[in-house]
Amino acid sequence: MIASHLPERFRESIERWILEGIPPGRFLEAVLANDLKESFARADDVSVVELPGLVSWLYNHAPMNCWGSREIMDSWREMKRTS
């Protein structure tokens, strides 16, 4: 399901989030919440470089109702819990 051009270290976490609503680590949660400030604050040196590609992948491939704000994430998590 997860495209090969998504950085390997993010694939499992993103896949679990999309398929099961299992929250990823704090960096990815900030990215999924569309919180630029927190994304950079929580990123390591490699993640900073990979951030544009990660956001591009989410924008182009992830379900639009699974990311974009904390409220959207809360709804996605609840939907996955009840399905």
C-alpha cells in the first residue's frame, strides 16, 4: 500500500495510521496534524530533509480525511476504532 518513494523509516508508521488509526511517533503526528512548527521542532536532521517528500506523499496519496489537522486526526482515529 505504501509507495516505495516514501522514506522507509516512515512507511510502517504511516501504514498503521492509515489502516488502523494507530498514532505514529510525535514527529509524524505533527506532520499529520499539519503543524509545521512542531514538525520542525520534533524532526531530526534527516527528517528535516525528508519532510517535503513526506508531505508531498501525504498530499498525493493518503486519504484526505486522515490528516490535515488535530481534529481530522481525532476523527480518523475514532472512525478506525469503531470500524
